[in-house]
Amino acid sequence: MTVISSNLGYPRLGEHREWKHLLEHYWRQQLTASEFHAQAKTLRLANLAKQQRLGVDLIPVGDNSDYDHVLDTLAAFGAVPTRFGHFDHALNLDNYYAIARGTKTAVAAEMTKWFNINYHYIVPEFDDVDFQLLDNRWLRYYQEAKTELGIDGKPVILGPVSFLKLGKRHGQYLDDVAVSELLPKLLPLYVQVFAELAQAGAKWVQIDEPTLVKTTDPAELAPYHHALIALHEAVPTLNIELQTYFDSLDLYDEIVTWPVQALGLDLVHDHGENLAHLQQSGFPADKILAAGIIDGHNVWASDLQQKFALVQQLQAIVGADRPLWLQPANSLLHVPITTNNETDADPVLLGGLAFADQKLQELHTLTTAANDGISAIQAEFDRNAANLAALNQSSHRNNQAVRAAEVQLPQQTFERQAPFATRIKLQHDRLHLPLLPTTTIGSFPQSKLVRAKRAAWRKGNLSDTDYQAFLHAETKRWIDLQNKLGLDVLVHGEFERTDMVEYFGQKLTGFYATQNGWVQSYGSRGVRPPVIFGDVAYTEPITVAESVYAQSLTAKPVKGMLTAPLTIINWSFVRDDIPKAQVQNQIALALRQEVQNLEQAGIKIIQVDEPALREGLPLKQRHWQAYLDEAVYSFKITTTGVKNDTQIHTHMCYSNFSDIIDTIKALDADVISIETSRSHGEIISAFEQNGYDKEIGLGVYDIHSPRVPSVAEIQANITRALRVIDARQFWINPDCGLKTRQEPETLAALKNMVAARDAVAQQL
Ligand code: GLN
Ligand code: ZN
């Protein structure tokens, strides 16, 4: 058998989110540590046994976690920040969770996005660490799989250089100097882990170095290369699979010469570049190509014919008699587990979906086809072709009105009628706002009651009328509260929404809300991204009724509140039969109608949130411009269909804006609000250096903690911003939406915010 299937990692959550509940029960002290460990083991073994049943030849072990794999790595190597204590033995559960979740006396470690995936890892702090191997968890899990299930697994370990580069020292991500200082201390511990694995009989280890895909400068390769040489020389009997994912290797020609026995490449999210490298430079005869051919962060069934052609192409490159591994392009951690529980889905859609288990089945089918010939699995190929044809030919993907609108796009221009200078005068005349107007970003607390009512309504225990009446009552209560606080531009509060995407998906065509499509976002937190499977069309108003109702209760302007196309795309699973940009434009055309309907209904200000703009940036800078251009285009499709005196706002969450400031300007929004208060003035200085002529609200207090900021503190934030931004341009708002806050602290903070504005305005 020259072709085998291999997996890189399996979802932790459990088909019914058993893992989430396990963690949370332990945190709530409903389980003892030994009960926790017993149940975690049951789940771990079930996940392994399932992969065995699905026919995976090389099964990953040690990819399981009690929270996050970067946290596991730092706990294993004793890289625990000293504020959590000093350890000379393996961490117990409480010590482990203290790092992730904080304690009364120690703040939790920072969490940040894992590459361009909506998964968040714990950021290691390498300030004063003294590495020591506290726990060879890889050995433990390797042995467990072997004894309990007879699985000779492939331990998965985060590579030393990626581990270091994903962490910070003195608040900064490690640069090459810092990496070269710390690597010699860490490497002997990796050697020990490898030696113990080899001794226990392990044949392979998968060492993940995902930061390699971001490396374009050959000088940066040295530490990776050095580490692999050291590991290989110290433990030559253990075969190394060097695994990369999420993009291509720019420095393929160099990396492919390193002393590893298998090289894992992403052949899905690589812009075709890895395949081009293979074609141009070939693949060495002394290594195994571990080909990531199945999409590891989307939910679509592969076209098996097409994938099989790719497999044959790869075989031709590596040599037909050479071993070849077929893999998902990245760990399946980032996709839901199985489509078996999507019992409500339209069968036409279901046939086109593949979650983790179905992807492993695809690999098994392709492996069989490669080894035994296509006739062995002809029936499966036929079924797959029929399923994909049914979905592609279905009415979901052939909406003639959407097609017609798309054809029109290139002939249209999407610009506001008049330039900003003209518009803003008209808007001022119409809105009568004071200097330094106050507002909020949209959502007010989603209290227990709000969530309970929604849950009851969803279960059918609360009628539509009663639910509507409740939502109205809550909006009315908050309109009154906002009036009492003295805010200038009000919002309806977003009580009808769980998040920023789901509600839009429910009102537009082409979206499917999964029943069980959970993926881990961070820790025990799962999200269920909607699946955009068909043409997106506007069939009914989405938010108009809520905004109009809120506006009917007050003389002050109420802001309409929408989510921009790019953010909807970034937080969904998007169909892959047409370019993403095309789907984005479909959404934009639909939202354009919503914006116009809001305007027609008398809404004078409309905010179109684009919080995901920066987090969705491609990993390689050379792909940024296309992405940003598309973001601007779809935002302008959405927002330019209004009159000059309708004010368009947008909102973005914290990020480093200096490098995308041109994009922010190009959006041509009349007012932008940006999360600021945790950025230590970086954002303010970015605007100072680059100039900005439109109106802007830089968040004047952090909404991520229940802490109520004092008037003086907010005042200081405002004064600081006014040093670089003209008071006539400046808005006063909190950093972000207030959905996750409690009511008392929200009211107290907003009261102080208005008072701070008043104090500053008096001195102007
Ligand atoms: N309008 C959204 C809300 O308030 C914006 C959320 C955000 O800040 N990301 O919830
Ligand atoms: Zn925000």
C-alpha cells in the first residue's frame, strides 16, 4: 500500500458538546478532578476509536486538550508565568485553568486569534520562564491509545519555533533574536520528549510549524532548520512529519531539503502555490509528501473526481512507487464534527456538506481509489457527483434575479451623491447634534431574561406575539434609559440578535443555520457559524421594524444597525463553488436594499458594522490589497444608495489600524467608531500621522470588564484624542457593543461618559 490516509487533529467538542459541558461542570465544581479525568479519557478514546472506524491509517494522538493546545505546550514545558506560581511537577487542573481563566489575584493569560481562523489560543508569556519538562503528555497519550485501542498513533506537537513565535516577551511577540535566545533552552526538552516517544515505540511524530507559512525571508529559516537537525540527530529512529498549514511555503525549495521524513503541505488554502512548487521543483525521493488535499476549515463535500485527479498528479510528481499520505489541509479542529445530526437540513444541501467525519471518509475513499483503482469505490464517486450536481443545479444556487443583479454590477458605480464635505453639512442641519455627540455602538445587555425569552420562543414555549411584545418592551425601556442618560444618538439595543450574523442569515435566502455545527472558538466556547450555501437574496426587511419602533418612541435620532458583508462572510462557512467575493457582493446588494428601506422608513443614521475587517486579513501581505479592495467595494455597494443627508456610520473592533488606514478612508463612511481604549494611544497616533477628515468616535472606555470608569478617566481619554482630532469631528462612545455587560455597570459607565463629555465641552 503506497497511499495512506493521515489526520492532523480531530475536534475536541464531542458530537453533543460533551467536552464543553465537561469543562464547565468542572469549573462549577460539579465534578471532582478524578471524575473530570475519567470522562475526558472516555471522550478522548471515543474520538480515536471513531477515526479508526472511519479508516484513518495514521491517527493523531495528543491533539486532544483540556482547553487549548498552546496552553498544553506551555504547561508541559513549564513555561508558566510566575504570577501563577512556581512548579516543579505537572500542573494540576486548577493550576492549568488558572492560566486560561485567571484567579482572584492573577489575571488570565492573553488570548488571541490562531492565524486566520476563528479559534483563539492562549498567548505564552516568556518573560522570566525557566523551561523544564513537567509532563510528557505526548508520551502519555501515545501509550494510552496503544494500550486501550491498539492504535499506533502519531503524536502531534507544536514545533518549538512556532511555539516561541506565538508567544510574547515584555509584551511583544518574539523576534528572531529572542527566539534564538530561548530556543537552546527549550530544544533539549523537545529532544527528551522525542527520545521517550521513540523508546515507547512511536514511529512518527507530527511537528507543527505553522508560522513557516508566514516566513518570506530566508534568514528567518535558521531556527526551524536548526531545531529539526538537532531533533533528528538526537533521535534518528523517530520519523518526523514537518507539518505546515493555512497557506503555502514561499521558501519551499529550502525547506524541502531539511532532515525530516515527511513534509505536510496545505494544498487547499495555498492559492495554488504549493502545487506549483511541487511541479516546478519536484519532491525529494527520500521523503514522504503528506498532501493536505481536503479543506480543513470549510464544510463542503469535496468533488472526489477532481481530488482523485489531484492525487494522481501528486503521484506522478513523487513517483508512483513512492509512499504518499492524503490528509486534511489542516487540523479538523476547525470544522464541526458530523453532518449526521443535521436532521432538519434540506437533503440537497446535506448531500453537499462534509464535516470532520465526512472529510475523513473522503480521505478513506480517495486512498482506496489510489491503491485499488477507481472501480473499488465507483459507487461512492457516483454518489458524490450526483450530490454535488443536485446542489449546484438546485434553485438555491440558481436565483435568476441575483444573477441579473450580478451582471449589472460592473456597469454601476457605488459612490455617494456628493462628497463628504457637502454631505456632512446637510447631515448637521438635519440632525441638530451638539458638539461631541454621544452614542453607543449598538447592543445593550443581553440579560438572563432576554436570553430566557429567546430560548422559550425558539422552543415554541412563547408565541411570536408575546416574544415581539417582550422585545418591544425591552427596547422601550432602553430608549427611556438612553433619554434619561442624555445620550444624543440612540439605538434600539439589538435584543432580537444573538450575535452579529445569525439574525441576518435568518432573513436572507441562501443561509442555513446548523443544528449541531459547533466549532471551538476558545476554551469551552463554541460557535455555530451559519452556512452560506445558496444565492443570497433580499426577500423581506431585516431590521426595519425594530428601528422604526425605537424611533417612534423618541424625538432623538435612532441609529439603524447592520452588519457589513465582509464580516458576515468572515463569520460564516461560505460556499466554495463560486468566488467568495461574489457571495460578498450578493450580500452587499441585499443589504443595500435594507439600507434604503431604513432610510425610507425615516431612519436618519445607519451604522454598518465591519468589526472583522482586520482580523480577516490574509496571512501573506501580498494578498491584502485584493481583500481590502473587495471589502471597500462591498461596503460601498451596501451604503451608497442613500441621500446626502442620511448619515452612514461604521464600527471596527480593536486592531492595529495604521497599515489599513487607507482602506478606512476609502469606505467613505460619514462617521467611524473604533475600539481604542486598550490600544495605548496607537490608534490615536495612527490618525494623527495619516490625517482623517471625516467624523470619528474613538472608544473612550473599555467595555470588556465590568469596571465602571470614572468621569475623570473618560475625560482624560477624550482630551487626549482631541489633541489630534478636531472637536467638530469627534464623537463620544464606548469601545464596542454592550451586549455582554450587566445593566447596572452599563448605566453607571454611560452616565460617567455623558458627564465627561459635558465637562470637556464646557471647556471648549
Ligand atoms: N453593533 C454591534 C453591537 O453593539 C457591534 C459589536 C462590536 O463591537 N463588535 O453588538
Ligand atoms: Zn467593536
